[in-house]
Amino acid sequence: MKPNFLAIGAQKSATSTLCDLLARHPDVFVTDPKEPYFFSHDEVWAKGMAWYESLFDGARGERAVGEGSTTYTMRFLYPNAAERIAEHLPEAKLLYIVRNPLERTASHWVHMRSRGGRETRPFGVAVREAPEYLDNSMYLRQIDVYRRWWPDERICVVFFEDFVRDRAAVMRRCFGFLGVDPGVDVAFDAHAKNVSAGSREDTPLLSPLRKLPVFDRLRDAAPKGLRESLRRVLKRPTQRPTWDDASRAYAIERLREDSHAFLERYGKPRDFWGY
């Protein structure tokens, strides 16, 4: 079967927590894994729609059936996602949760640092050299692609800040948007589900080991207990970056116009994110 809703991002904005809470509703089904990346990643897209639809075979008559791939709002990296979704799921409802763009950008960098050395540059350098950090934080640019095909009544924008302040109210709104009983209470954890919490990055010792041709094979063959022990030795906690004045000014200059227009469209004051 095909899904009838997608949580399309934004990455590092509590999409995982949102999908987890949605899935606790008895009339909502969310795939496991939450992010199949089908419409964004060419190698997954090549598996075909039959494979994608099989991900929803576990649904048992729930009214709302969906998934939550945040890569669907990474236009710079995955330019075909929106068009593919429009072609194959034109009636799907879209959920888009966003947060302060500067905070999202910092969390994005932490995430990449923890992904096997994919990001080795200092934070300020990475923000300037890798366009995706700020592009993924330009929410108007991302959602306007979808608005070419989707009417506003089938797009629900959620602000992370509202989600933190009154999670129950936000969930009632999301459930109502999806057409399921908004009065159902779901259990709320004390903290948002965040895969960046406790992130660890490579130490100088691990980085050259990753370049060995046999590294992946040895890692996969090692017992789980040994892998965890080595992880504690060879990876260190990733420190959350702080914005230096120059980098912050650069980012705000890039983000301001998009952020202000987005906030105005979705009912927030222009200074909602502090710039």
C-alpha cells in the first residue's frame, strides 16, 4: 500500500520524536525504519515502488500511514525528491517541523562529525564551505518546492519551539491534520528523541584506521561487545559548536530573508528566531 502522509523534515528538528509520538496513536502507522530515504536516494529509488509499498505491509487498517525521511527537504543534496513524491504520492499530506535555523545548523554539523569522520572541518569553516548546512535551514526555499504541487491545506508546518513548550497541543494539531482522533493521549517522554545526543566523533587514532581496506569487514565481524568497547576508546564525545561572531554574522546574512518570509507566512513574528 502507499502512505498517505510524509514527515519531510527538517533534519535535526525533532522529526524522530514527532514520528515516534505519531506512531503511538492507535490509528497511525509509521514505517520501521522511520527514514527509508526512498524518494531522495537514487540507490534506494532504484528498488522501485513495489519495494517501497512493501514497507507499509505492517499496517493493519490505520487511517494515517506514513514515514519520515528528513532528506525530502534537502533540496541542495537531493533535488529530485519533491518531484518524485508529487508523481507517486500526489494526495499525501505533508508534515514539516522546523527549528531555529542556527540551532539546526549546529546540530547538523554535530551529526556529520559523528558519522564516521564525514565532517572533519571546524564548524565555522564547514558552514562556509558546505552549502547544505545553511541550505537545509532555508525552510521557505525547501517548502516552496512542494507548494508547486501541494495546496497549503495539505501541508502542516510545526515549530520545534511550540513542540517543546506544549507538546500535547502540537500533537493534537498533528493528529487532527492527519484525520485521526485528536483527543487520544499519547505518552510523552521527558526529552525529545535526538540521535545527536551523546554523539561521538573519531579520535586521531581511528581516522587512519578507517582508510584500511579491511576496516569495514573487521568491524562488522567483531562481536557487539568488542565493538562497543572499541567505540568508547576510539571515539570521543562530540562537543556542540559555538558560533563565533564572524560565522554567526555570515549565517544570518544568508538566512535572514528566507527566515523572515517563512515566519511571516506561517504566523510567527519576524524576530521569532532572534535575528
